[in-house]
Amino acid sequence: MSSIMRVFKKRDALGEWLRQERSAGKTVGLVPTMGALHDGHLGLVNKARKENDVVVCSIFVNPIQFNNPADLKKYPRTPDSDLALLASAMCDAAFCPDEKEMYPEKETRVYDFGHLDKVMEGRFRHGHFNGVAIVVNKLFSIIQPHRAYFGEKDFQQLQIIKAMARIEGHDIMIVGCPTHREPDGLASSSRNRRLSEAQRREAPRIYQGLQMAAQMCPGHPPNTIKKKIISFINASAELEVEYFEMVRPDTLLPVKACVPCKKAIACIAVHAGSVRLIDNLAINS
């Protein structure tokens, strides 16, 4: 680990430096981000720091994974504070490319993930996961890490990335890390900083609803739980549920019954005004 964090904007320069590190027998850990870093991201960096000799964090707001241009425009960008946080977390290198560096030509690749990208987030964010898969594949190819770290808050995305890695033949360990939460239970997210005071006060109801679902299962059918949780969250004037689903973690298909011996995960998306928040919680695990 070097004492000064390196900052790379060009893929070739980063690739050359990493080749030297790997030739010295060092392992490489990657933490892909879109910036606006918070404690959840730093937790990924810390885990990567413990398990690898070299840690690289990418900061790139990926335009092709936004199905809503307004959402892309509003996405928070805090490059100076991001780099300061990474340096304090003893990250070895930050990769901060611009759009032209990542996409010198128009991307036309379309992945076939079967139903994995059609349910939940895929129903409401057309093309989102294809954009995620393209950019992560690029990062994997540029950095060639031994391990890559992702937060489990984006559970469906994690399954998509694992599927992409299999399709592309990447020999990379995909490491899912537990969701980092604020003291009141709200899942840490770069989008949280866009919440109004009233929305921020009400947002913990999302996690409270997930906890209610875990307590109700087993003992109640999924449809009953679903109606209860949606009603509980929508009772707040600041929140509106977009979807709530209980699915199998490996297939993302809905559970038909709450069976104690079978794992399931409750996934939710909620609108707080123009801010869209997602979360999930394992149940019956």
C-alpha cells in the first residue's frame, strides 16, 4: 500500500500501473461507485483493504444506466470530498474517467439475463441493468481485479453483476457486503442527501416495513404481508411505494408461501417526492 493515493483519469495509465502491481504478486480489490460517497461506500473500501494488497475505487456517474434524464442530471456529484474520503480510507487508487474515456463509441451491447432484469427494478427502469452490466464489464476488463465489492442494498443489481461475470467469463470473486444503515435504520444512499427534512424523518418507515414483513413471515401468506407493508408505508404523506416483493434470492422469482426452511428476501422501492429509494431485507434466513 502506498502512502499517497493515486488518481487516474485514463484507463491506459491505470492499467499500466496495475500491471506492475500484479507482476509484484499483489492482489487487487475493486470498489465501483458513482461517487457522492458515504459510510456505506467506505465500508466496502475497508473490507477490500483487509482482503487485498491494492484497492482501487472507481468514481463514474454512468449515463447509460439512467432511464430518466432528469435523475441523471440531479445525481449528486462531489468529486473533491469523494477523493478526500478515499484518501482517508487508505484507498490506493481512484479511477475517475469522463464519459468519453469510458464510451469512446456508442454502446450497442444488449445482455440476455433472462427474467433477472425484467422483475422489480427492471419493470420500472427499462435498460437500467443493461447499462450497469456494460459499465461494470468495462471496469472489470480495465482493472482486472481479483475481488470486486458491492453493497447488498442493490440486491438485484448484485445478481445481475454475478450473471454478467459468468457470461463474460471473468475470473473475479464478486463480494456482496451487508447494507450500511443510518442509526434510524434508513439504508445509506447517495440519494438521501436530496431528501427534504420531512421526507428524511419519514424515510425510516421503509426499513420498519421490511422488519414488519420479516416478523409476519412465516405465519401469513405473501399477499397479506404485501398489502400490510404497502399500507403501512403509504400511510405517510411523504412516501409512496412503487413496488414491494418477496422473492427467492437466487432466482428473484416471487415466493408463493412463507416456508421457514426456505430463504427469501423482501425488496422494496419507494418514492419520497422526486427521490427514489430502494431497500431489502432477508427473511426466513
